[in-house]
Amino acid sequence: MAVAHVEEAETNERDDNFKPVFKYYKMKKPKPSLKDVLDFDNECNIEEWEKIHLCGSDNISYLGFQSSNWVAWKNQSIPGLIFINNPFTSIGQSEWITRCIQDFPEKPNKTNLDAHYAVPSMIYKTELFRKLRWATLGYHHDWDTKVYIKESYTPIPKIMDDLTKVIISAIEYKSSYQAEAAIVNYYHLDSTLAAHIDHSEYDKKAPLISISFGQPAIFLLGGTTKKIKPIGIFLRSGDILITQDDCRQAYHAVPKVFYNKETSIRYQELGAYSKEYLEDSRINMNIRQVCEPGKGFPD
Ligand code: OGA
Ligand code: MN
């Protein structure tokens, strides 16, 4: 089952070096070898990466961050990519997970279920919740047209705006930045996200902040065409991946979500429902600036 957006294959099958890697990691039997996957937690395959330290701001524990000194990684040959090793506390993660489960799929935000069902409030308490694939906030991403519409907007929650400000300041982004759209993706163990580039935003270089919760996944990052063979990166609960500048225009995908027993143990603070949901689920919350700074929404 594919989560949401599927990009049309405009690359010749023969020239497509992305798809074989996607298929390889998606494979169930035989299980793919994970030896080449970049693993920042265990410092595997990251010889070319530079470890950096980022500073959060003061008084950010209400956002779930563990301290203001975060370990992050960058690579000179991939300009614009920053990987931040989970900077959240266990309780902080649980709070964000609860928001993703209980708050963000609620009206007036939009979800994939709206087109098919009369969605009740507190949807997380209903059976429909298993069918939830995405929720959108701010300017609602239109999966068909891939065009944001000025009128299709619901406010970004203050807590998400605050989180964005702290991350943007930690990476020392020089221009002004506004969280204007967010997509929350809900994956189960058999879900994948096909190769795509996020090009609906008017500012195509501004950072896209992508935060993972729940079960771990392999994230593939390629280049501006599918000819470029992607690298695989482990994304675990709490990890933040930031793409800006050139790598914001790179193909990327999620071919695999894993089950990891330890993931569940870490969420003792979670309510029973969320805990059970996360046993076989991954949540990805990504935040984008839609408009070019100072220009507002184009007419
Ligand atoms: C997206 C996306 C990646 C992820 O929503 O555009 O690329 O890690 N998500 O789920
Ligand atoms: Mn994307």
C-alpha cells in the first residue's frame, strides 16, 4: 500500500537507478541487507559526515526537547541536508505523538478520509483511524493538483509554530521563515512512500523540516533525477531531517517501515491507545514554508 503521493515516472525505466534501490529495501523475502544504510545512532557508514552541535533556545522543554545541545550531521557533498539525532525527551516524543494522533487529524484540518467518509470527531477512537494516511494543516496540500490554494487554509497550531522557530534558529537559517503548511503522514509496517520531489511550495529552497515518530524507517535520498542512485538513511523516533537548498529538490522515498520492539518500550508515557497504534505504525510530521518570504501568497 502506498502512502499518498505517487510521482509519475518521467525517467526511462532503463535510466532509473532509484527504483531498483526502492524495490530492494521494500523486499520481504529474502530480507535485504541493511549494511549500506547510513545509521547516525550507531555511527555506521557515516565516514564522510561531519558531526556538528546545534544550540536550541532557552525554555524549550515545553516543546519536548531534551536540552539545547543537539547532535547533528552534515555532508559537504550533499549541500542543504542536516540530520539531527533525536533531540526530544521520551515524554516530549509522547506529547508530539499524542498531538499527531488526537489533535492534528481533527477538523478543521483535512485528512485522506474526508473524501470517503463522514468522519466523526475524536476519530482516533474509531476503527476508521487505521485508514488514516495523512492530515494536512496550514495551506492544505492538494495531492491531485499539487497546487496550494490561498483559501484552503487552517491555522498552524502555535505549538508547531514554536517548534519550527526553535529548529530554524538552531540551524542558523539566515532568512525569515514561517511554518505555513504541514503534512502528517501515518504509516503502518506495509506502507511505503513512492519517490517524489516536494515542489508545490513557491519557495523551493527554504528548509523542509521532517520529524519521525514511532517505528523506524529507511529513507532514500537521491538527486534531481532518478538517474542518481539514492542513499538509504535510518530514521528513528524523534529524528529530524532538514532539507534545504539543492537537496530540497532531490527525489526521496520511504521504501520500508520496520518493527522494533524497543520502540514501544520507550513510550511508557503514552496513553494505551497511542501505544497500541505505534506498535505497528510510524508517524512523519513535516513542516514547510509555502510562500517566498515577504511576498505573501501569489495571486
Ligand atoms: C513527504 C515525505 C518523508 C517521510 O511527506 O513529503 O517525504 O519520512 N515524507 O515520511
Ligand atoms: Mn517529501
